[in-house]
Amino acid sequence: MRLFSTLFVSLISAFAIPTEAAAQAPAAGATSHGVSCNGFDLLNAGYWDIGGTSYLYTGSAPAGAPTTIFLGVGAPLPSGLAFLDAPGCMLYTAPVAALVSFSMPDAGRITTPIHVPNDETLVGSIFTLQAVVATPGVNALGVSTSNAQVVTIAEHMGG
């Protein structure tokens, strides 16, 4: 977990939005952006405050399907994937790292806890999260993409 926290701080700090842009950013938390293709969703619960834990829920995927949640920085950058033979699928993040990879359990959904390091330099940082799941046969590319979660890190909420 410590290695993940160090990586998280390094990635967000390296690509953090400058203070003047963060001042114009939406309130801290996560908002859903865009739509999924083939019914594969990425949902959020919890608080995105330093020292806190938030939870990402991925669902509606085939059991055993390889799945990756990608981390991108800044606001979502929608790009259609029809040119890769995945019509209706969108890439909403410019991935800088694979945050977590796993195989979907039998139920086709999973909860992933994400610990936000207790680092004041992260406050106001904006990043996007999006999941991609291997779904052979749904399109020529063989993937489904989720909606994005656009996250702004807040100060510690207490508790």
C-alpha cells in the first residue's frame, strides 16, 4: 500500500494542474462523465480527501474478464474509438498509469478501495479515472470502456 501511495503522489504531483487552474476547478469530489459502451460502468463512493479512502465500483463485465482502471490527469478528453473498430466506445482520459488491473470475479463486478495519501500538495489536483475491460466479440477491438470519474482532491474532511 505504501508503494501505491508513493506512486499516486508522484503521478498526481508530476501532472498536477497549476494553482490558478485548480482555483477554477469544480468542488472536491468525483463526478461521472460520459457514458459507457456495452453497459460497463465505473461508479464512485466515498470522499476524495487527503488521508481518506474512496471506492470505485466496476460492473456489468463478463466473469474472468481482464480489467484495468486507468489514471489520467486534468479534465476529460473525449475521443471516440470507432477508428479502432470499437464504435460507441470512448476514451475519456489521457492515461498516464494503470492504477489497478484485475480479473472480474464471477459476479462481473468488483469494488476497489483507493487510498488518497495524506499529502497537502495533492489538494486541488484534478484527474480522471476510466476502466477498460477485455470483451472479445463485442467489437473488432475486443474491449468495452466505462464512463469516466472526474476527481478533485480535497483537504482532509475529518472523522
